[in-house]
Amino acid sequence: MHDKKPFMGRLYEWEPFNEVAGEQHCELNCRAAGFRFYVRLSDKVVDGTPCGRNDTSVCVAGKCTSPGCDGFLGSGKVIDKCGACGGTDATCRLVSGFFRRSLTKIGYHKIAEIPQGATKINVTEMAKSSNYLALRSRSGRSIINGNWAIDRPGKYEGGGTVFTYRRPNEISNTAGESLLAEGPTNEILEVYMIFQQPNPGVHYEYVVTSETPQGNTVNEQEVGHDDSQQGNYDPASRGKYPPHRHDNQVPRRQREYSWKMAGTSECSTSCGKGFRHPVFHCIHRLNQVQVEDILCNGSSKPMLQEEPCNLQACPTFWDIGEWSECSKTCGLGTQQRQVLCRQTYANHTHNVHASRCGHLERPETAGTCQTKICSEWHIRSEWSACSVPCGLGQRWREVRCVSNVGDFVPDTECNMNLRPVHVENCDRGACAKSWFYTDWSTKCSAECGMGVRTRGILCLTNHMSSLPLEGCGSERPPDSQVCNTGPCDNAMEWFTGPWSQCSAECGAGSQQRAVVCLTRSHDVVAVAPQYECSSLERPLSRQSCNVKACGAKWYYTEWSACSKTCEGGFRVREVRCLSEDMQSSTDCEERLKPAEREDCNPEPCIPQIDEHCKDEYYNCNVVVQARLCVYDYYKKTCCASCSRHPHRHSVVHRGRS
């Protein structure tokens, strides 16, 4: 519809433009195809149009309206922290705590346990430090920062949910590292700190249902005293787990039960080296029937020795970083992002050479961006009248900062260095003025008959301040008057006509005009012989002229003789570009250059037959076929046959030295 309506005097093809601020999503903003500007063509779009790309909000009557979690527009229902639509947060509880323990041994230290079914998980260092957060499952599988390897910030799957791992340099506040997940978890997870410098404190919180038991915290328990006595604990190292607490008083009935291997767990990954471990069940020694694990002695349960599985390498992939900020706050700018070829192995992702991702389309690392179209200064009015009728005052005009859709916006959105002047001084002159004039001229403008006398008139400041004058006024005194020096009696004068056009369009030329002698007597004018005006200085009748400089021009020679007398030849000439002083130049227009070669003599060759010549041999046709007629002997002995054979005469041209 809008494609057929002129905009600013011309037609455009319009396409939707959605990269606008939130409050403009329900306006009809369109960009001209092939151009870098967009325009608001209507203050609202059709009801039901989506407001944005990533939500379910729609436009109704020009306003962005969001449906509630029940799917009804305007219901206002939201999902509470327990995940219930329209709930009151009564079916769950928030669990939070701090890990403030002062640590001394470098290595892994347990912070807290996150129970199964937890949601809204947030583990954050209270300040930036050189320590790292780590995460593993209760089964021993490392999720983030295990095996003394530090993972890149990003998203990691574990415990049935996806954790976002952030570093301080990726967030704007002063907090340290953080682990965030929506949940729910499907197993118990353990949070660790890799201690390297004084602990700034770690805050953790999560939401669980009212029936879920709270996870364990270890604020007062240092974890990691393994058999190596190093005080360090790696949650991803196989076979090294926090030691079980041994109960020396084992009930007698536990001796009737024992642990039996029932198979192995699933591999922790589908590729790139995962781990699996044996699964043990508690069974009755006599009938081998599986019973509850609590009936077996926990201290006698075999160590869970992991073994590698799915050792094949995972496919490479392009790891795409976040776009940088646009280089300009308005108008067209640029932005960059990091693109790395990466591959996952042993639950860690490593950089590999870009050629390993050669089979994949490489994402762009740079692109154009435009947060918004720049606003511009508009002069909205003419200058006002000066603020005073005389003397020094001021005048104003309206200057506004206007957005690309024509709205007034704050001045800060325009370049203040380019703002047009909106106030300036004006001088109405001194406030007391008078007319000043000279004496009349003593000589009349005409030597005879009617003429005029003149005088000078000026409006000047009057230094007699006692005069109540505000200005000279509009009644200007006359500056000329009529005079008559008597009747003209045979007065002589030269009369000149207009100059003719210059004889040359460029360069030096000449022009002429008519000069005649006139006699005037009693207002009668007549042409007189020129000697009658000989006492008067005769005006010029001819003068030189120069309309413009000629500049460089093309010069050329005569054509040479044609290269052939018939059946199409060619002839040539020399063409040069010369300046006004006849020097070689490159200032001539190439499109005006005369041709240096042309075709000539296109007519067919006609043989010249001598009727008196005869062949002296009967087989002169063989001479013609052998092309021997070019030799004088055969041309004479086979005169008739050779003269009938058409041949071409060439003109030999010798080049100029």
C-alpha cells in the first residue's frame, strides 16, 4: 500500500524494520529497500502483530500486550518462583547460604550440595578473585572446571539442566565468578572452590519444593584430605572422593548382606572420552536377592573405579562469541565477534586449527550495525526582529534536535558541535541620526539644454544628543535638481553603437562598433561628417577581446594515400594534442580526438585488358594457375591470359622518420 505513495517527492519499496526500541514495536516502521534509513509510516500496526522476535507479546490498539502464563491477553498471571502459573510461592521455599571459611591449602574445597529437583540455582563469588568455582555430580562426573582444567565461560549441561558459567570480565558488576541454572536438577550436585587466594565469600541459593530436604553445606568442614595428604581435592579425578565416615559398630545383621556388582553405569558422554563406573547392589548372602542398600555395611562398599568409554573424538564446531558493542551510538557502525574452531574431549572443549572446521560454513566475524538512525539539527524558524529599534540588541531563531521520524528529542541526541547558532547580536545603529548633505554641484550635466545638478546625501549619527531623534526617517532630501544652460546651437558630439561579438570563441580576437559624428540644434539631431567632430576626442571603433582561454586542442595532418587501389585499403594521419603555446599536452578531451585511421577504396578490382596482346603459348592457362604472371617474361609471352587474371596493385607507404 505504501509502495504506491510518494515519500519526500519519490516512490520507494518498503520492507519491515524491526530493530527499534521497545515502545516503537507496535508502530509501522519500514526501511526503504536499498537505502539506510527507516521511517514510521503509521502510528500502529494491525492488531495481533508480534511485538518482538523472542516473546509471545502482540500489538493491540498500538500497544504491546503480553499474555499471561495462562495464555490469555491481559490476565496478568505469571509463573511464581515455584513454577506454578498464577501461584503464590507457597509450594516451594528458597534455600540460601554463604561459604565464608578461611582456607589455607590450595586446591578443591567443597562449598555446598544442591539437591535433586532444585531450580533457580545461583552460586556467585561476593568479589572478584583468582579462585575458581567447580561443579560435579554426586556420581563423580565433572561438569565445570574439573581435573585442574579451567573451562571457558559458557553453557554446560549437567544434572539434567544447563549451567551458565560466567567470569568477572563478562559481567558489569564487581562480583566474581558465578554458576546459574534454571533447573530442575535430576541428581544431587556438588559445588567446589578451587582455592588460590583468600576466600572473598561465596553466596549460593536455589529453590526446592516444600517437601525436598535441604542440601548439605560445608561451611565449617574443609573437604579434600585424601590419601595424598596434599589438602587438594579434584572432583573429576577417578577414585578420589571425600572419604566415607566409618561406623565401627556395624550391626550383626549387616553381616548377612554383601555388595554385588550388577553392571555398569551409562557412559557420561556420547563421544570425546567419557567415563562409566560399576554399579553395586546390596544382596542377601544366602538367596542373592537384592535388598535395600542400608542393610549393607557402607564402609565395605567397593570403590567406584571409573573406566573410560566412547573414546572417539566429537565433531568439531564453530564456537561463536558475543557481538561487541556497535562502534557508533547512532548511524551505521561495525561490530566484531570471536569465532573459534573447537572440539570436545574428556568433558573439556579445546581450540583446534580452523582447517578442522573447513567442512562447516564459517560464521561472520564482523558485521554492520545500527542502534538507531542519528538525529539531526533542524532550523524551525526565520530570525526574529531585533530586540531593540536602535542600538545593539539580539535576535533569535528556533533550532531543534529532530529524530529520523520527525519527533523532537533532547538536544543531547544530536551532535552539539554541529548545532546551528540560535542567538546572535544585531546592531540597529545609533539611536539619534540626521540627514547630512553637500552643496549642489556648480556644473550642469548638459552643456546646453536641460540637465541636472547633484549633491551628496548621508544619514549620520547626530552628536547633538539633545535632539529628540530616533532615526533619519523616510523623507530623504533630494540629491538632484533640474538645470538649463540655454538652448543648444549646433553642438557637436560623437555617438557610439554597441560592441560586436568577439571574432574568436577563445583566445585573442577583436570586436568593432559604429562611431558617428552628430550635430544637435534646437533638439534636432543629425549625422554630420566626422571631420566636424575633429575637435573632440574620437572614441575607439575597434578593440581586442578574449572571451576565454582556448586551452589544449587536437591538431592533425592530411590523410596518407590509400594502402590499396581497390577492394578495401586504409589510410592514416597523425593526431597530436597541443597547448596554446604549441607544446605537447594531455589536456585534450579524449572523446573529441579525431580518427587516426580510416578505410578507403572499397570498390572491387577490375582487370585492365590490352586488346592488342596475344598468348604465344597454347598452355598459358597453366602459367595463370601457377601465379607466374607477376614475372615480366610470362606477362609478355602470355599477355592475353595474364591480363584477364585479376590482380591487386599495392601502394607501399614509408613511415615518417
